[in-house]
Amino acid sequence: MAEPAPTAAPQDPAVAPAAAPAAGEEGAVSKKGAKKAEAKAKKEAEKARKAAEQAAKQAAAGGANSEDLAKDNYGEIKHTTRLSSENVHLREITEAHLGKTIKVRAWIQNARMQGAKMAFVELREEGNWTIQGVVGASPEGTPVSRQMVKYIGALKLESFVMVEAVVQKPLEPVKSTKVSNFELHLTKLYLVATAPEMLGLSLAPASRAVGRLDEEEVKEEGVEGLSITDTPVASLAVHLNNPAMHKRAPVSQAIADIRIAVEDLFCEYLRARRFKRFHPPALIGAASEGGANVFSLPYFGQNAYLAQSPQFYKQFEIAGGRKRVFCVGPVFRAENSNTPRHMTEFTGLDLEMEIDEHYHEVLHMLEGVLLHIFRGLAKDYSEEIELVRTVYPSDEFLLPEPGKEVRLTFAEGQKLLREEGPEEYRNVSDDEDMSTPQEKALGALIREKYKTDFYVLDKFPVEARPFYALPDPENPKVTNAYDFFMRGQEILSGGQRVHLPHELEATIRSKGLDPNQPGIKEYVDVFRSVGVPPHGGGGIGLDRVVAWYLNLPSVHLVCDYPRTPKRLAP
Amino acid sequence: MAEPAPTAAPQDPAVAPAAAPAAGEEGAVSKKGAKKAEAKAKKEAEKARKAAEQAAKQAAAGGANSEDLAKDNYGEIKHTTRLSSENVHLREITEAHLGKTIKVRAWIQNARMQGAKMAFVELREEGNWTIQGVVGASPEGTPVSRQMVKYIGALKLESFVMVEAVVQKPLEPVKSTKVSNFELHLTKLYLVATAPEMLGLSLAPASRAVGRLDEEEVKEEGVEGLSITDTPVASLAVHLNNPAMHKRAPVSQAIADIRIAVEDLFCEYLRARRFKRFHPPALIGAASEGGANVFSLPYFGQNAYLAQSPQFYKQFEIAGGRKRVFCVGPVFRAENSNTPRHMTEFTGLDLEMEIDEHYHEVLHMLEGVLLHIFRGLAKDYSEEIELVRTVYPSDEFLLPEPGKEVRLTFAEGQKLLREEGPEEYRNVSDDEDMSTPQEKALGALIREKYKTDFYVLDKFPVEARPFYALPDPENPKVTNAYDFFMRGQEILSGGQRVHLPHELEATIRSKGLDPNQPGIKEYVDVFRSVGVPPHGGGGIGLDRVVAWYLNLPSVHLVCDYPRTPKRLAP
């Protein structure tokens, strides 16, 4: 019987776009290294051939019957099944493992027969770590039967298996897998959990850019200029309705890892500056910020509401002497907005701090934490960013040079738009809030002029801000409040808050509200109850930061379980 | 005019219980150190006296009128007010600051006149950092007037001020403040935000143990055996209705800091073990776990529900190939339970992980993370724990010796109760869940027998667990599921989950539910859609861990903004 020669399986063109760059990096070996590897592989192959010969002799001598000698080495796992070999993750395999028997748990990314006596599988683990597995009848002294090979070659894609295998060198680096310099010669394989015959979304389209962004369930579309069979794409709805497969795609894993990094970098920066975490409530007793766009629910004979922001509670923490606080958690907007920027529940990164002398202390802190995030991503997540770019192309996210951060006033932004922006913005006013297209146009102007995708618009007009925004004491038409932008899209709102109760009563009245109405009274009461120092802060939309940094077409590709007016599941 | 001699203000007995231990620690100076300090203080005082003399001479020479020479040095702050002196936090003051002019922002914890020409204030900053401030007419060459002294002596408690002051050595350490070896000779004081005449809750009762735990608004009660005037205590309701003052109390700050530490230690331990954070949704499309105790709300023409746990979503992450995940966030229970253990919204610390061979991998991970938390608290938060103990006394939280963790099966626990517990538990059954008093009785038995307040009950009966708990393959009457306890009170539920769709359908049916009913179908579909590896996890109640570790009377003292059937505000 021929032993399975270490061979590279043909690359699956469907998975290639996402898997290729990673495999390319791993596969880059020097000529010298390649020669050495080849020599070693030949030696190993010779050794294996001899072992197989001996096994065949032993079998003949012992008069083994021609039934399934390998029947205990494969099949559905039992709860008593144990393998004593070392458990190794694919990322951990090194030259030291060559010739050794290891144990691996992984998904079947691909499985196919090569003739009747050999099967190839692609095993995947921990996101996008993949390796080639080979199984041939009776190699290396361990019984492997035709039945076993057939079983393995017919495994359903995305099933989970436990295998025992000998680590070998392939004759040439395997191009289709991230681990390209080693392959696994399978000696045992147990099916831990099978996938169904047909996947609702297979890995190839899950690993590509989504098609339609709306809730239309389009399973396979062609990419522009290509036929459907070349490169099927699934709509966002299909992705989200198949959460396991959507998440298993390397691009989704990379986006999720970048999202974690953004949150961790946010917390790390603030903790180092004596900010203290707290947890604002989601359930609140009154629709605090005016009553629009708030979810309401029955609550033991009264009504409860879902918090639209942790605003009031961040301020209560300052009143409570916590000086600098931050929180990370869900906020809710009952807004019937079906856009790639909106969700009804999203993760807010919020901070609030005492101001010593000027509200720009807060602005600089927010700028600092975001720059820390951007620099941290560029430094430690280049591999993930590159992987995402193979699926969702993007220009580099331009940062200002240190000390040259771009901070325009709202009025300066409007002036720039009037003077250098598109025709339709010739008459924009300094007193009215910007529209989204206006913001994008300004973002393009600023990128051109200042070479940055990240900037601040300060001093928003009073009309465009809520009652808790402090009016500029030197120009009561504007506030000490700002928005931050990435690629022309808002990611943060913040500013200095009114901290004196009589001033707060005045700004509340100026918005047509009553300082003693339910929800607002409890808020103002806190400022009436003690002396509260000047303070300010801001709220960052986590998913927007990730989406606009990576230039993704929708925040719904970032959020772990996006919620929209039309989507509450899974 | 006499200069203000460095003097210790009489200790306020009301605040002493909480402030004393910290002050005691700081105040512990050697005899030699004290002598040195005294000499230095005398020298400083002499220097100051000379400066005052000179200032008086200058004033006389310049023919200054007898009006308010100091009028620009005190009063309400203007937005243009700036002080150029160095901004120093009270915790940062060292010998190097002696004789120097610094700027401090702080709360007025106490203010009183000493005769007509001198006033004492106690300033508080950053939780429980306090210092004595002294102001006397015309010291040290800076104009201080009688009017200014009077203004300062009459400041409302808990107002926020900005002061400029010279750091001096008091003649003897100040006992009533945490900073006991320095005092501040005020030269300027600006009122940033005044407190009202009457506080809804003053710092003394805010710093003591709460009285009644129910929602009764009892402002001042006597402590058992003492009259009300000696030691007023406020009910929990008064505390929570006065959030700023409740939070300003050193004991509240310490509890909040310990809570942050528990969360951070949880995340730190898991991150180091390749767990990845994710955010489960709060809004879900169906009452997933049977429909009892779930909040429901109208959602764009359909119904939404608030998640009772991240259970399903943790499992989706495992199905999505994330291997090990954790999350920290709010979970909701629409349960009309008015006890010190219950809240309608609480912060859950959750994890889920693939199981390689045995579900005790998960149990040991959970044990590991909790022991990491307990050891981390003991190591780095002894000061905070001691401070809490001065208000809420507690026995040391006993931990098992490493390698001697107590893990009983549920049946073993019941047996212990039957054989060694109180009379009423002689007939407890191995098939029925424990009641809370039963759990507490068992906790007392285990503390006595094994000298630990932390232990695990494993193998809960099938009847006591939800459908996703995996039955023990060798004894289908029990599950691979466990609870963890602290001082006899449950803080964690967890176990191995059913990961095969046909087994899941069977356990769902055995609970009288339909695997295809809304909410459950979407869950089972994920296991039908791909192969999902064996996995398990657990959910920890953050507030309970803190409350039971510190032996607090209620989780409502731990949560930042507790929500109960009767409380939705502030």
C-alpha cells in the first residue's frame, strides 16, 4: 500500500481571499530554509515508509482479518474517549513537534477523498489557524482502514473533531492553510459534534464582504463583474441569521478582536489616569432627556424606561466625590432609524471628570484616549487590520502629528464648508446643527487640508445641544461642547456640564422643560443637595469607532449582536 | 494681630468611626520624627510671624483703609478666576511642600470660627483624604480680613472650594484628618459650588452603618444602647435618596473601590488565559428561559424582552469559534423579591469555555478566578477592607488552603445537613433544590468542618437545573452543574451545557417546553446549524461577591444604583 506522500492539497479558491494573506505571511520561507525543510521531509517520509512496511509485515504475520482493524480509531466520540497524547494548539506547532504524536481539537474546514485510500482535511482552530491533515490507509504502523479514510473524507464541513496525528513536514509549503510548514498525518479522528449536510452560510461567503445591508435575505449574489459561481456573497441578513458561521469567518474574528482592543485600550488609558469604573443603571424611573426615542416598559405597577445614556449617572458620580469616572455598557435608543450607523442598543464608552480650570482639560483627555486607541491598534493589531482590509479595503486612517491635533470651532467648520465645500453648503449657518452629509463633506475637506481623519469640532451652538451643556460664559450663543469625528462621521459627543443648580434650572427652562418635572427634578435635586465641582465628559460609540477606523460599511458588522428596529434575534 | 498658631482642631466625634483608622495609620510617626517636626514647625511659625509683622507695617505705611483689604481673595469664584500656584492633591503633600504655597480643590467637611479672627476648616478630597485648614486675619503678608475669616467660618458643609494656602506643620498631629502632619494656612478661598443650608444626609450618618434596610425613610435612628444624639444612623432609603452624600462617605468609596477591584481581577485572570470579552444584548426577541420573571416591552410593533442572563449568547460565541469568552454587564429579573439579596437589574460576571475532556476544567477555572479575586483583595485592598470593617464588622473571610478546595456533591451536602445540621434538616432530599436557610446552615457546617467560607456544591439534581444543563452521562438524575457559595450564600451557578441538538431537544422536552417554540427554536437552531464543541461556564453576581466578602447587610450597599421592585431612582 502506498503511503501518503506529504502533499499540498489544492487551494480552495472560495476561501482564498480571506485566508491568503495570513498563509502568505506564514509561508514566506527563505530558499535555504526551503531546501533544508525538503531534505528533512524526505527523511521523515522514508522513515514513515519503513514503519508502514513493518506494520504490514506484522499484520500478515499475525493473520489479521481484512475487516476494519481501525474501527476504534475513528467515529463518534464517547464520553469515555480519552487520548493521552499532548494537546497542542495549531499556533503552537514548531519544528520540535516534527515526528511527534499530538492531539488537536478543531473544525473541519474542508474534507475530500484523494482516490480510495487517502483523504485530505483542513482543520481550523482559534479563529483563522488552519492546517492540512492527511490520512492514508495503514501508515506508520497505526491501523488506518479504508473505512476510516472514507469516514474522514466524508466529514461534514464545520463539524468539530478531536484528532491524534503525527506532525510532518509537507513536501512543499501548504498554501491554503495558515500553518503551511507542517501537516498532520492523522492516526485517530473522533467526531465530537457534526455539522448538518447543508450549512445556512458556508465559510467562503461568510469570509467575504457582505452584500446588501438591509434586512433582505439574499443568500448569494455575484460580485460586480463576476458570476455568482466565482464569488458568492451573502447579504448582511444572511450573515446575522447564521451567527455561528458569520462569527467563524476570519474577518469577523479579526473585527471582534479589534473591538475588544478598542475597549481595553480605552479602559487602560483611563485607569492609568485615576478614572474609576462604575455601572450606571439601564432601568430608570423617568424618560430623562425629554421623552423622545426612549423605550418604556411596565415595572411593578409603574413605568420604567431604558437609559438613553449614562449622562445623569456619570454626573451623580462626580457629585458623589468620585472625581473621574468611566463606564462601558449598553445604551438604548427607540429610534426608528434603519441606517448602517444606527442601532437600538449599542455599547457606549463614557467618561466624566472634574474640571480644574478649563473644559479643554476634558477635550484633551478624550483626544488622548482616542489617539491612544488608534496608536495601540496600529502597533499591535496590524495583522488583524490587514486581514480586514483584504475583505473591506480601506485607506490608511490618517492621524494628526502629535501637537498638531485639529480642533476647529463649529463656526470655523461651517466657514470652511461655505468657502471651500460643495455648492449646496454655500449658506450653512453657524447657529444650526450639521446634517450627516454636511459632516461628511467637512471630513473630506479636513482630510485634504490637514491630512487627518480624526478631528474635533468645538463650541456647538446652544440650539444643537441638550440642557446640561454649559453655555460659553463669553458667548452665550455657543456651548462648551464638542463632537469628535472619524472620516467625517461623528463618534463622540461631549462637553462641559452646567454644575450650579440655578443655572441648570435656567437652561432647562430655555429648552421648554420644567426643572421640577419627573426625571428632571431628581437630576436637578442632586445639584441642589450638595456643592458639585465643574465637570465635563463625553460618550463614544464603540461600534462606530471600530467601523469607521476600518472603513466598514456598517456598525452591524462590529456589534456582537446588533439590534435594529427590525432585528431582535438571534 | 495674633497669627494662627498651628493647632489641632477638636475631633468631630460624629465622623470619627470611619475616619479614625486611616488617620491613625497616617499619624503614626516615630518620637524622633515628632521632635524634628516640632522644631521645624516652630521655625516656620516664627518665619510666618515676621512676615505678618512686615505686612502690617507695609499696610500702615501705605495708608490702607480699614475696609476689606482681602476682598479679592475670597468669595464666589468667577469663570476668569485663576490661581498660579501648584495644584496639589492632599495625598501628594510631603515635607517638600512645607512653607510652599499650593492650590487645592476640595470639599468643606467642617468649618467653624475660633473667636472672631480665626477659622478652622476641614477639607476633603479624593474619597477620604482630609486636611485641616486654618485662616487667621492677616497672616504671612497676604491680606486676610475679618470678613474673609467670617466668610470661611460660615461655609456650608459639603460645598466645593478652591483654596490657595501655605503648607505648614501643626504643633501636634491633627487627629481628625487623614493628613495629620500637615495643615494648610489659607491665603485665598473661592467658593466653586455651595451646598445648601441643610443637607438631606450629612456625612456623619452617611459614614455609619445603615439602619433599616427596607424602603422606609428613617432619617435618624439611635444605635442600640445609645441615644440618637450620640450616633444618628439613617435608613438605607435615606442613603439611596441622597446619592451624592451617600457616595461621599469614606465607607461607600471603599466599597465602590473594592467592587471595581473584583471586576478588574475577574477580567485580568481571564484575559491572561485567552478569554475574549464580548457584549451580549440586553434586548432579546423572546422570553428565552421559560418566560417567568422577564421584563417585556413594546418594540416597533412587536415585543422585546430584557435578557435574564447572557447564557444563550455565551454559547453562541462558543459555536462561533471563540473558544473562551467572558462578559460583564447588566442582567434583569422581573422578580418581586424585596430582600437584601435581590435586585431587578444587576451586574453579571460571566464566562463560557470549550471543554477538552471534563467539565471540571470549567469548575477549576471558576474556582481559580474567584480565588484570584479573594487573594487580590487581601493583598491590595486591606486598607479599604479595614475601613469597611470599622462600619460593618466582619470575621475574616476564610479561604481553603491551596490544593484543599472544598468541592462536595449536592448529595454530600445534603447528607452533611441531615447528619450534622439542625433538627429541621433531618429529612432533606437529594433530588430537591436547597432553600436559602438550608444553604446558610450548610455554610456554617462547612466553615466549622473545613475552615473555609468558599466552597462548591457539584452535581445538582436535574430537577433543580434549567434545560441547558448537561445530565451526568453516568447518573442521569444529576447534572454536570454546580453552585459556588460564600459564607453559605450562593454567588455563582454554572455547569456543562448540552451541546448536541438532539440531546438538547430531549432536555427541553423533559422540562415541558417545545424545542421549536419562539426564543428556544433560535437557540436550538444554532446547535443544529454547525458542530459545537462541548462547553461550560458560569455566572457570578458581582454585587453578591462584594457584599458577602465584606459581610455587608445588603447587596444594595454595593451596587452603584440599586434597582428593586420599589426603587427606580435616582
